[in-house]
Amino acid sequence: MTMHHSRRRGNLLLLVFSIPVLVLLLVLGTWQVKRLQWKEALIARIEERIAQEPVPLEEVSRLYSQGADIDYRPVRLAGSFRHDAERHYLATWHGQSGFFVHTPLRLTDGRYIFVNRGFVPYDRKDPATRPEGQRAGQIELGGLARTAPQEKPSFIVPDNDPAKNIFYWKDLDAMASSAGLAETEVYPFYVDADDSPNPGGLPVGGVTRIDLPNNHLQYAVTWYGLAFALVCVLVYWFVRGQRDDEA
């Protein structure tokens, strides 16, 4: 086999392997661009929504029953907390390990809604260590309506441990059941309380995470950059081969 034929065979093999890789890189880059557009629209929608005036819980419940997206809708509600039934969701806040305290709020109609009252450090899980924050009687509060996942978000998330009152994902049915509340008595969504201070400083309210990560532009540039680099390598390879053939 002559050197010319050997080079032609090498070029063909290089194209066979390079073209699928190039297509894959372009597909990944385009997918990240679409994800970027989706994420920017989502962030804009959330920012617009949280700036709205709070509405009564009944209005949010009506929208939810109609299939509307209620996530991050400002809401106001009133009732009395069932502190003996608070549930604890493992979380970190400003780099500190602890729990988000989800407490059933008994409404005037007799039903309950879980309220994420905010963060307590790991060693303050026991309500007896923070009695000042266990607000009694009828209260009014504001916050953001939140939808809960219908199933465990990922296989890497541990199973909830209702017996120890430690939840790794927000299974409202399990929270209600372990708190001694019937599922029919509890709203199918919950509320993140605002940052109004609680007596004694705990729980720390206003823990809603709205700063969604948005690295899709960086990823898109990376994939497109790799695709461009591959094209440059191929062009250099074939140009050099052509010059060698002409020499």
C-alpha cells in the first residue's frame, strides 16, 4: 500500500470518528443554550411572582386546585401552630448544619398547612431548647407558597426517617402521618415563612432559596469551544496532508 493510499485511509477513519463527536458537541452546546433560555425565563418569572402583593391562602388553594403553578406566590394566612407536631427537614443554612422546622398551622376551617418556619442549628432540634420561639395562640404570618415533590427527587437522597423525625425530602403525606394528622386534613402544598423575626431568634425565617444556579452559558461555551477546536484540528490535519502530497 502506497503512502498516499495509507494517508487517504487514515483521513477516512479520522472523519468516521470525528464527525459523530463533532455532532455530539454541537448538540450538547445547543441543548445548553436552550437550557439557558429556560432558566433565564424561570428566574424572571420567579422574580416577577415574588414581587406581587400577597393573596389569601384560599386564593392560592383555588389556583392549585385548578392546576395553576403556585410556586413562590406570596401568601398571607392566619391560624395557630401545633408545635407538638413540628417536623424537621435536614438542611444547611449559611454553611451551618441543622433543620428547617415545618410546623402544622391549624386554620379557621380546621384544616392544617405545613409552614416552614425557618432554620434551627443541629443542636437546637429539640423544641425545648428554644421555647421562646414557640409562638402560641392565633397569629398572622406571610410567606411564599411552595409545591412539594411527589416522589423522592433522586436515588442518592436518603429515605426519610419519620421515627426519628428527620426528613431528607419534603414528603408532606409522611410528615402529616408521622405528626398524627390525616392526609385529608392537610393542604397538599406548604408555605415558606418570611423573614419576620421569631421571639428568641429561632427559627430563622426567610430561608427560601431563590438564587437558582445558572451555569448554562458557561457549559454552552465549553461544548461549542470543543467543537471549534475539533474543526481546527481537522482543518490543520487535512491541509498539512495536502501539502505533503504536493511536496
